[in-house]
Amino acid sequence: MELAGKFLGEGISPFAITAWRFLIGGACIAPFAVRAWTQNKIKIAVSSILKLGLLGILNVVISMLLLQWAIYYGKASLVAVIVSMNPLFVSLFALLLLKEKLNRFQVYSLFIGLIGLIIIILGEKELLQQNFINLPLGIVFAVLAGITFALYTVLTKWAVSQYGNLITNSVSFLFGGIVLSAINLIIGKSMSFVPSWHNIWLIPYLGVIVTGLAYLLYFEGMKQLSAAKASFYFFLKPALATLLAYFFLGEQLSALQIGGIVLIMLALSRRFWFSLYERNKLKA
């Protein structure tokens, strides 16, 4: 997502990229959502559509627009690392909204993850240089994107249990995409883009694969797991995004930042260490 968004960053505005992503993604899911609605005879009131619409606004208009701004102003690999911390924020929102208690390992994870984030930011050699449009602003947007996506993750788990994965995502995507498109028109932002081969395959990729398919798989996994367990798999993202950004964008991280990434990955993989601890305690 971050790499593809960076490739598009100069040819189309962050507003338009985000709106097209979710309009395309929602439209791709819509036929399957209609079939699920008719086959399962799910009752959807106007209030239900409004609730799903609010989720769409939280995800598309707020969280994903912040993410695209972060990519536009900053460094794709750095954005990916920061946003991958959202499982730590999921734990906090699960505590506040779902009353899920945090065990001491989760508290340790939050503390270690925050230290890792601070190390990554302080270790950025290009923080005050002109190699990016505005790297400090990009970092701020990335942190806000991670926090708001964590809130969306917790709230959407409830919606998926009520209406199903297909209906929840299709309605929220389309609602959020339409609202953001309307905002674009109101503030005078263009929805158009240069019809080059580069853009013609990247925009559908962002819409169909990264948005439509990826979200379905993510929340399908969440149906089988808790919100916190599903988000655990985000710990793969920092390493993968860093490697891809290095090979395709030539972006590099300092040794200090790599150390911060290791701390974040340790924090996000807390369940593995907790299970290992429990097994060793039972053997003892």
C-alpha cells in the first residue's frame, strides 16, 4: 500500500487516491455483498446503513486519508513501520470500548512499542533535510493514521458480527468513498489523474487488491480471532515494507531505526512470547 501510494504520489492528489481506492474496492465487493444479503436475509435498517457509513467515514475520510498524506509528505518505509503499530493501539481501544482487560504482557508491549517508535523518529537522519516534502508532518500523519485505524478495527469487529464481512466492507467503503469524493469537489480538489499505463494499473491494484481483497481477508480472519489477535499479524509489515522500499524506492533506514523496528516487532509479537512463557511455566 505505502509503496504503491508513493509511486502515485506526484501524479494524483492524496484525496483522489484515497477516494478512488475505496470506490473501486467497494464496487468490487458490492455484487457479493448483495448476494450475501439476499441469501442470508439480513435485515438492514436505515440506522444500520448510517452506522456502517460512519465507520466508512472514520476509515476512508480520516484514517486512510491521513495515511495517504503521510506517504505523500514523508517516507514510505517509515510510514509503514509507524502504521504497523496499530495493534498496540487496538489493545488500548479494546480496553476502553470493549472492556477487555490488559495483561502485564500487553502493558509491556505498549511500553516497548512506544520506545521503539521514539527511537525510529529520533534515528531518522533525514528528518530536517529537504529530501521529502515535509517528513516531520508525514510522521505526525502516520501516527494519527495508526491510532484511527486501530479505533476502526475495534468498531468494525462488532459490525462484521452483525452484518457480515461483505456487507460491512462494501457499504462502509462506498459510503466513505462517496463522502470523500464530495469533499474533494466542495474544496476544489480534482478527482482526475493522468491516464498513463503506470496509473492505470496502480489505481486498480490499490482498489481491488489492497483495499477490496485485503480488507476482506483481514476481517475474515478477525471473525475467527479476536481483534487483537488478528492485528498481531501486522508485525510482519515493518520488515516487509522496509525491504520493498529499499529495493523499489531506494529508501534506507539507519541502524538506530532498525533497532527501533526490532523493538516494535518484539512488542507486536507479544502473544508468541506470552504463550512461550506459559508453556515453560507449566513445564516447571
